[in-house]
Amino acid sequence: MTEASSKKWKGQLKLSKHVRPQLRHFLYLITMCNVMSNQEFKALHF
């Protein structure tokens, strides 16, 4: 993970695009499952 430096993401951690694509896809799937099934995650994501 890297710290984003653009104005939109200032100070937030963001997954680097240099991470293996399979790992990024796996983390994306986990996040989407949490967003769909957990109201707290849904409130943060949308």
C-alpha cells in the first residue's frame, strides 16, 4: 500500500498498481463481499 498524494485522496492509503494483479483482484472481491453483506462497510463505501 502507498500513501496517495493527489488532492482527491490526500493522506489516504491506496493499493499500489505494482501489486500482483491476482492479489488486487482477490482484495477487491473481499471488499465487495463486505460491502454487499455488511451495512457498516456499505455506509463507508457509498
